[in-house]
Amino acid sequence: LIGIVALSAGYLLYGRWLAKKWGIDPKAKTPAYTHEDGQDYVPSSKFTVFSHQFSSIAGAGPVTGPILASVFGWVPVLLWLIIGGLFFGAVQDFGALYASVKNEGKSMGMIIEKYIGKTGRKLFMLFCWLFTLLVIAAFTDMVAGTFVGKGVDGMTAETSYANSAAASISMLFIVVAVVFGLIQKHVGKMNEVVKAVVAIALLVAMFAVGMALPICTTKSAWIYIVMAYLFLASVMPMWLLMQPRDYMTTFMLLGMIVGAVAGVIVAHPAMKLNAFNGFSITGATGTSTLFPTLFVTIACGAVSGFHSLVSSGTSSKTVSNEKDMPMIGYGAMVVESLLGIVALVVVGAVAVNGSAPEGTPFAIFSTGVAGFLEKFGVPVHVATVFMTMCVSALALTSLDSVARIGRMSFQELFYLDTTDPSEMKPWRRLLTNKYFATVITLFFGYLLTLGGYNNVWPLFGSANQLLAALVLIALAVFLKTTGRTGWTLYAPMFIMLAVTFTALVQKTIALVQNTLAGNATFLVDGLQFIVAILLMVLGVLVAFSCLKKLFGREKKVEA
């Protein structure tokens, strides 16, 4: 309840203050109208864009991060979720959306070119592309692990059924989303209430069919199936697959959050986690310090660079009115921070001896919330399938967005002054082809998937927060150059720079030590080492070019 009050107050006071300071023009034509193409630029209702933004950014992070970081105690986790969510994450998400809408729906890379220079853009886009590979690797492995129905030692029949049913429902989601998208395209602008009723009815039908017809197969098979889906999500028009899928997913995720909050209030469980376990914790994987581990582990619930790619890469191209931006940019992040707090409360309710119980974060969260739902009379197997589906949806909706953003980042790496293929040389035309760019992105993402989720996650967390720091610096440059209030970004950007470079250096040292000990393999440690070094070098170069522009003397320009 304290979290809900604090986050609501932050949205109503700080979020609105930022919108007022930066300037919102309800009468301005947004890029969704000025560049409407039926593919990426598609004017959409406020809740439709909010649902895409929320379901895309609410990946595995808000559940995984707080549960993993709970080893430090619940107090530092709660404080970072609230402070980070309101003053770091929501500001970045809203800022990226705002800057993009004010600049013809351009991505952060193209915005950096305008305000910082072409070299800064190239470096940033390469950084973004490498980052999307890490997200694809981590989340694909996670989703496949959630769907696996056989081939795992010790798997019970109940777990196999829950995973297989959730997988079946997810596949139905893709088919039904396309149908829902075609219906909306044919009917035209639907009444929001009717649209919501249809979406909820389709959800119920999919759950019933999926639970009756579970798809049971191995993890490796699911990795290939997920990759095939990501290819479709990357190249198909927004209105046909991603928007309707995200719209329906949002109702499911909001239902999960409401059910979990209501369950907590009714059950009123005691907080069994220790309040604070110290600044240094020694566990099975070694010693971890509060700084920077806490701030890297809890990414999506507090601040995440990935969110800025969604804000400027897809959401900004579908905003119909500038007055919708605070709810979409700032509001979606606030709801995600609430999800992080719910995850913390859930692990606190089932903690053993002051620490999180054994199991993966997803398993702990699913079991805990399913237990709350049972108090409302929901059958155990239904609650378990529902939670397994919600957990996989968290990762899958981020995956389809990041595949599209990765494809676009790869294309933008090779764009010059024109995006018209007829004016390009054959080799550049090939590299900027959306199908070729998608295949290349997914191929390298698949190679990193071979390392497994646990190996990729620490590197992903560090890269994610470094991206957040770079975006905050770029946004500060944009705000200063256009004569807007930007000092609110200074503290977050310097703090995140310190956090991420410390974490990346620690990860690199660990990889080197593993190699020297003879425990390394190229496809796991070798690729991660190469990516870690590239990220650090690119991070330094981008940060230097942005900071030089930020604190140098520049003339004001229009935006």
C-alpha cells in the first residue's frame, strides 16, 4: 500500500510537472499521422499504445530482479524500486518517448545524430544492436524453459502440464492476435469498451482451448519455435500482430497484478524476509556487494535502457496525441514498478529463514501468486497455468519488441542520408533489407542463447543499465539544446554510469578468471567476453561524445 501511494503521488506530481516543464501541445500533429504508412507509423488510441508500451517493457526484470536482489533485504529493494522507478526509469521512458515524438518518431540513435553527430549515432546504434542480442538470448532461453514439457529430469506431471498448457495458449495468442488485428482493420475505429470486452472474451476462450490441448515438447524445439515467431513479429505490420497481442496481454498482466495485490490484502501475509542483510553478501556464486549488484540486478522495475528503445522505436510512432505521452511513458513505468513491489511482497510471504526459498524467481513468483489466487476459489491447476502463462507473456512480449528494435537498429547502422533502397548501392540495400537484418539479428541472438539464461543475465543487466545512462545523457543534451529543463536528468545519468562501468569491469574480470582456470568455452565465455569489451568501449565513446556536447557551449535549436 505504501508503494501504491508513493508511485501514484509520483505520477500525479512529478510526472505532470515534467510534462508541464517540457511542454505538451495537444493540437500538434504527431508522427503517427504525418508519416502514417500502415506498417510502423499507425495512429492508435491512448490505451492501445499504453498496452503496447507496458507489455513490452514489463519483461522478466520486474519479477526476476527484486527476487534475486532480496538477498540484501527487503528495505533496499523497496527503496530502489520506488526511487529508481519515479526519478530514474519513468523520467527516461517519458523523455525518450517525448524526444522521439518531437522528432518525427525517430529512434534514439537518429535523435543522437541530430543533436550530437553522426559518429555518436553510429556508435550508439551498434551498442543498441549488441544489446538487443543479449535480450534475445536471455529471454528466448527463459521462455523456452517456461514452455518445456518434456526432456527435463525430475519434472512432475503437474509442472509438465502447466508448462505445456501455457505454451499452447501462447501459440493461440499469436493466431488470435492476427485475427483480432484484421477485425479491427476491417471494422475501423472500435469503441474502446467493445474492444476491451472482445479482447477479454478471446482471452478466456484461449485459456479454455489451451488447457484442453497442451503442446508438450522439448526446450530446444521451443527455442526454434520462438525464433520463428520473432521473425514474424519483426517484419509484420504493427497493427497486424504486435499491437493486438500486446493489447490482450495487458489485460492478462493487469489481472495478475490486481489479483496479487488483492490476495496480499486478503491474506495479509507477514514479511518473512530480513529488512537488511548488509552491504556485502556471500553466497554459492561468491561475494556480492550492494553497490553495484542491487542496481544492476533490479533493472526493469526501476530503470532499464531497453525501455527507451521501446519508447522511441515503436510506441512513439503510434501516439495519436501529445497529451497521451505522460500516461504512456511515465505511467507504464509506474505500473511496472508496482509489479516489482508485488514480486517483492510475494517472495517475502514465502521466504524461509529470512531468505528467498529455493527455485527460480519465476517459479517462486508463480507459486506465490497462485497461492493468493486460490484464496478466491480459483482451482490450483487453473491458477498455476494462469501464472505460468503470465510469466511467459512477460518475457515473450518484450522479446517480440526487441526483435523488431534489433532489426531496426541493424538497418540504421547502414543508413546514410536516405532510406530509399533505389538510391543505395546493392550491398547497402541488402544490409538495410528488413528480412536480411532480421535473420542476422536472430542468428547472433541464437548463438548467445547457447550460453543459457544464467550466464547471459549478468551481462544483460550491466549492458541494460549502461544503455539507460547513455540515453539519459542524450536526453539531457536534447533538452538543453532545445531550451528545456534538463537538470533533473544529471544525477540519474552519473549514478547509472558509475553503477554500470563498475559492474561491467567486475563481469569482465570474472570471465578472465574463468578462462585462466580452464573452465571457459568460446560459445559461452568467449562470446560474452567479446561483447562485454565491445559494450565498455562503445559506452565510453558514446558517453564522451554526449558529455562533451552537454557541457560545451552550443546554440539553441528547434525541436
